[in-house]
Amino acid sequence: MSYDGPPGLTPREGGDHAATLMEAMRAALALIDDVEALRVENRQLREALEGRALIERAKGMLMARRGCDEAAAFEVLVALSRQQRRKVRAVAADFAESAGIQPRM
């Protein structure tokens, strides 16, 4: 029996083209889901990395202004975050903005 369907797809035993096509469609949909999950993860990782950079800059500014060490500068950011009920990243962005540094969002 010769196969005259699309290249790369060979029908199951008995020539069931519909079943083969359904398998290919399921596989394609699974790949689309995987790609979307990777895009979401990539975006989240970029945001986390950018947030970390903002926090590091803010800590550096606090260390320079207050003459404190890194741990104390971070404690200041955390305390402000709790007091204002905002994320540490948002507080750090305010510090960066006050210094004229534009955070990437």
C-alpha cells in the first residue's frame, strides 16, 4: 500500500488518515501550549531580573546616602515596603526615579 498524504505523516496500519491527522493536531496543540508557557516564564524571569536590578540600585543609593551596609539598606527597603503596603520592587523603583534612573518596565 503506497501513501500519498502529506510528507512526515504516515498513516497507521490500515490507512486511517483521520486518526493520523488527529494525532498530529494534538501534537501541534501541545507544542503551542509549551511555547506559550515558555513565553510566560520568559516574561516572568525578565520582570524578576529587572526588579532585582532596581533593588540593587536602590540598595546602593541607600548605602551611599546612609553609610550603611547592604543588609541594612535592604532592611530599609523592606520596612518601607511593609509600611506602604507595596512591593519592594515598587519602593526601589521610587528610589531609582528620584535619582533620575528610568526603570525598565
